[in-house]
Amino acid sequence: MHPSPLRRWRAVCVGTGKGWRGAADPARRPADTGRTAADGGQLTLGEQPLMVEAAAAGLGIALVFEGYAATALADGRVTRILADWCPAMPGLHLYYPSGRHLPLAMRLWIDHLRAALETCGDG
């Protein structure tokens, strides 16, 4: 499926309200169209789990990390579209200065990220 038909659908947006942007072949990618995959998106949320629930409720399409949508995909509440346009992301990478003494705040942040990713299935 080509992403062009998505312009007719509402989008569930994240944070700034930017619309869906595909990843494959930049020459065929739709332009960033503001709040939606077209112009009709009416919902902007700050967290991907909420975006999945909004999509499952029929409020629009959402682009989220697979781990956040895994349960909803498995039980059929949402459907994957445009899989060929979304690159595989095997995990997150965190770059930080190596040194003998890692600041406590950085250690806590790393531990938090690991726990959060394990919880959502990306760990």
C-alpha cells in the first residue's frame, strides 16, 4: 500500500501535532502535512500508549513504536498498515560519556529506561 490514501484519514498525533512521516524511499514519502496524514487530525497526545488506545477506539491512525502496540496488535484491536514504510528499530541506543564515576542522575535515568522498555516489550 502506498501512503497517499492516508491523506483521507484522521491521524492521532504526538506532541507537536506533526503528521505521519514514512521512512522508506524519501522520494515517495508524503510531505509533512501538519496535524494529520491529511488535514483532518483532531487529536494530539503526549504518550504513545494513549495514541494506541485512541487508534483502537477508532479516533484515527497512529505511528508508534511497535512495543507500545504489541498487545493491541495481538488481540486485533489495531491493524498494522504500511509495514514496508516503517523501518525496523531493534532498540534504543543511549550514548553517554564513559568514565569511572557515572553521575547518579545518569545511572537512575539508564535504570529507568531499561525498566520502561522491558515493561513495554522493547527491552
